[in-house]
Amino acid sequence: GAVVSQHPSRVICKSGTSVKIECRSLDFQATTMFWYRQFPKQSLMLMATSNEGSKATYEQGVEKDKFLINHASLTLSTLTVTSAHPEDSSFYICSAPGAGNDNEQFFGPGTRLTVL
Amino acid sequence: AQSVTQPDIHITVSEGASLELRCNYSYGATPYLFWYVQSPGQGLQLLLKYFSGDTLVQGIKGFEAEFKRSQSSFNLRKPSVHWSDAAEYFCAVGGRSGNTPLVFGKGTRLSVIA
């Protein structure tokens, strides 16, 4: 089956630093990937849609200059949290649709970001 | 607007008892429907999905869900709950294009007691 990986799985950083999270489709190509954020005991909220070779589409209220998304290849999308602050601490999950026509999304295992 | 409602925030059941988690959706077209399970600190695991055809869908771990178009519901059921089923359960709805993201409900936390 389709596998999506994320790296790192867990990161702790100081306030003001930038953190890059990678999302890879391991055995299939993904022209589109989605980035979600999940705060403790809450649901997944879509942050942005990552499009290979073009700009990402951000949801309302998500700062595009703070959450930089780059989808440089058909198997890799990166999310960079710039000048991270404690309120950015969250669980970040990416997903990619499979090759079928059923819009089944394959989710990465998530990245736990803690900003001190 | 697309939305998913899971009216039960937390449910506690006894091991061996039956389970039903409720999910209602609002979607402008015929949706694809999903149930995911998430253990603490972990990613999402797909339990089952509905695209078309038989409205009773079988999933992994003994779960099933029934799509009822007239009620805009997609409730998840299991006849006998195991302690290992304790987790967070999310219902999600998506469009029929691979370029549309999923919209998630707020989740239902399941606790299982002996």
C-alpha cells in the first residue's frame, strides 16, 4: 500500500528558530499533499494544500509567511515553521491522495513540534 | 459548507459491550466518508471508507459503518469492544477528487473499562 513518511517525528526547538518538516510519499507520486495541524485533544485542521511545481494554497487564518511550504518534487513536500513560538507547538500531519479514484488519503505518522 | 459532526466527545463502554459512534456530515455533493482511529501521540489509521455501493461497509479490527443518505450519517459500530480499542476516533468527509482534502469531525474519545 501507499506509504507516507514524515521527518522528524519529534522536534524541540527554541523560540525564534525555524524548523523544517519533511513529508515524503515513499512508493507513489503525489502532485498534491495536504498539511494539517492538530492541537492537543482536538481534531485535525487543514493548514494548506501543497502543489508540486506551484504555490501552496493556505486556509484562512494560516500565515503563509510563517508556514512556508515547498513541493519541489512529486514525492516531497516540506513545511517550514519560521520564527517558531510556543503557540506553534502542535502535532503536524501531512497526507497525500493515492493513485486511485477514491480520494483515499494516506497520512504520515505526524511530527510533534515543541517550541520552548 | 462542508462539515462533520461527532456529537459524542467521550464514550465509555465495558469490554465486550457493543459500540456505536455517531457521525453526521454536511456536504454539497455525494461525499466519500472515512473513519480513522488515532492512539495517543500516533498518526491516523484508516478503519474503513465508503465510496459507493453497499451502504454497510466492513473495516479492519471488526468495525463496520453504515451510510444513511437520508440522515446524512455514517455511524461506526463494533459488536464487541476490546480494551485495545481505546483511542480517539475521527469521522471525515472528502470530495471525489484526489485534490480535495478531508474535513474531520472533532473526534470521539473511547474509553474501555473492564
